[in-house]
Amino acid sequence: MDQAEVAALKAMMEWEGQRGAPPAGFPALPDLPAARYTSPEYFALEQAHIFRKSWLFAAHIDEIPEPGCFMRWDNAGEPLIIVHGMDGAVRAFYNTCRHRGAPVVTADRGKSARLMCGYHNWTYKTDGTLVGVPETRDFANLDLTCRSLIGVRCERFGNVIFVNFDDDAVPLLDWLGPLADEWTEFGFDRVRLAARHSFDLNCNWKVAMEANMEVYHVPFIHPDTVAPLVDSKRNFNTLYPHGHARMLAPPPPQTNREHVRAIDSPPEWQQIDTVGELGRTCTQSYTLFPNWVSPLSSYFIPPLVFWPTSLTTTRLELVTMALDWGDGPAPDLWTVPDASQPSGRQMSAIIQEDTQFGEAIQRSMESSGFRSVPLSYQEARIYYFHQNCDAMIGVERIPPELQVEPVLDQAWVWPRDPRRESVLAG
């Protein structure tokens, strides 16, 4: 990020802290229909279109580090295998044998030059090619070249692996758009996977994720954790194509550095030396549509990834990526040891604060008293997210009473922004 852009973003944060109302011309945000959080019909549309057409975080290369390594992955409701091929390429396949539909692999992880279905020993190369069928004499006209494992789009951004079920989807770099350039400084091609843990929440996935898409709640929910790090009044949001967004906020003017040092700059972690001024001094968090939210700093890349498991339940993945930690303990930003838990880990204080009301909110939303959701200017990232959900589904498929009016038009989406134009010109 060049110095002109850094200066512009600093000016925008200061303007946010001084404004007395939403910016001139910013559209009034209509209420979100309440049933978007409780409707089985809308949930089915999300599953069929949003999670079938978007690029989704699947793995880190550390999980399949060498040729022949594989791992099972089914967070999006489809059983996949992520494979580090013997030729060095990383691929994804449906974990479904082309014979009778049995899973090709049953271990969560493994390493083999061949993938063999345990049911009848049909055998595949790591590029998906079918190379072995017992008793071929009993199969009339079986063409092995037509029976390869069925692949799923699989691409990498640095060491991070994404999948997409849509054969016609744009390439990952096009999906990321300007984020790909902005993320270059954070060393996605150098960070290792330090921690990856999952927790089940009893609420709709959007309820869980939206708690991490605005800072309106920070002074009230996080008075001793996030509030000392983030000046919520000077928060500046940017909307990007494809539903992505960024929040950027400086620390409060009076920050007790010693109080927040363990969160903000843990001394035992290695700094990512390519991170620029804003990444070192501010809090910036990106929403990667549809279900990834991550602060990025000079110490870590720690995405929170929200996977719907039903209309009213969510699996939250808490991931920490960081530079090599040598012989020391692996960094883990989001969880802490807890011997009473089956996994031996528990969510950190910040995550517990963000998730503490999820189940109660879901129950309350299912009552007759939940009619609609009014959103403020500072919650515009949430409204923009919902707009893009409808765009991905296709408005023609959505019942009128569940639709969101697309009031945040391209005038407010990067690289355009009337706020910047006005502030920087004046």
C-alpha cells in the first residue's frame, strides 16, 4: 500500500471520528426481512447457490505438505478429498468412487501414491485418473478414461487452499479482486498453519458471522478485550466487488499498551516484516464473501470461518496462521487450553464474548416479536453482505417478502467512494 493511500485512509478514519451524521448521499438502508434468519426456504437457497458458487476456504498446504498427502473435507455439505498430487499440484475431488459410490478414502488424513476405495479396490492416481479395477473381464466395454474421480475447482492464494463447486466460477484471483493486492503484504505465501479448531453454535450462520462484521457492539460486548484496541468511532468501512468488505480502525487515543500487549503484539511471535504502517498500527478486518472474517496484522492471519450446519446451527472454525515459531508452542489467537473439553481447547475470551448471545438471539428471532432488522450506517457491511447473498442466489428465485433492496449501488463500491472524494477534495 503506497503512502498516498495510507494518508487517504488515515484522513478517512479521522473524518469518521468527527462526523455528526451519515455522509451526504449515503442511502437509507431498508430493514432486512426477519425471515432471512429463520426461513427454511431462504436457507435452502443459500445452500444451493451461495455455497455452491463461491470460493470457500478449505485448507492450508501444511495439512497436505508433501506429494501423496490427502485430507477429507466436508464443511460445505459435500464430501471432498483435497490431494497434494505426486506431480506437485493440489486438487480437490468428490470423495465418491465411480463404481458404487463408496468413499474413496475413509481416513481424515493420509499419504499414498494411489487412492484406493476399500469396497472393491478401485484405484486412482492422485490426479484422479482411474488406473485399477479388479476383475476387469467382468466389465463389458469399461472405459477407465471415463471413470476418473470427479474434480472440484481448487486454487491457492499463497499457502491457503480454496475450493469452488461451480465449474463456471471466475478464477480465485478475480474473485478476490483488490483484496489480492492488499493481502500481498501479509505473507500468505509464507505463513504456516498454527491452529485450526471447530466449535458448534446454536444459531443461524449469519447471526454468528454478523457479530464480527461491525464495531457498533465493541464498547458494550468487549470493554476489556477489543475496545482497548479499536476506536469504534473512527472506524472506516470499504465495500469491494463480490460482497467482500474491510473495516479499518485506529486504536483509541488513550490506549494502555501494557494491558493489550498480549493480544496486539505478543513478544514471542515473529513479525511479518512486509506488513505496512496500517497493518502494524491499526485494526483491519476483512470479510471475504461468503463466510470468512479475518483481522490481519503484522503477527498473524487468523480467519474465523462460519459454516451453516442447519438453519439454526453453525460450525465456527477458528484458524491461526503465522510465521514459523521454531521450537516454541504454536501460536493460537482464538483458543486457550481447557482440559475439560474433548478437544482440549476452549474459545478465547473475545470469541466467547462474540458468541455468548447467539443461541438466545436465535430463539428470540423465532418469536412473533421479531419483525425486521434496521441497520445503521456503521452496519452497512452487513447490509452489503445481504445484497450480495441475493445477487448470488438470483433475485428471481427469492420470494419478494425475503428480498433485500439493492440500495448500495456501484457508487459506494471500490474503487468509487463519494466519501473519499468529498473528504480528500476538501
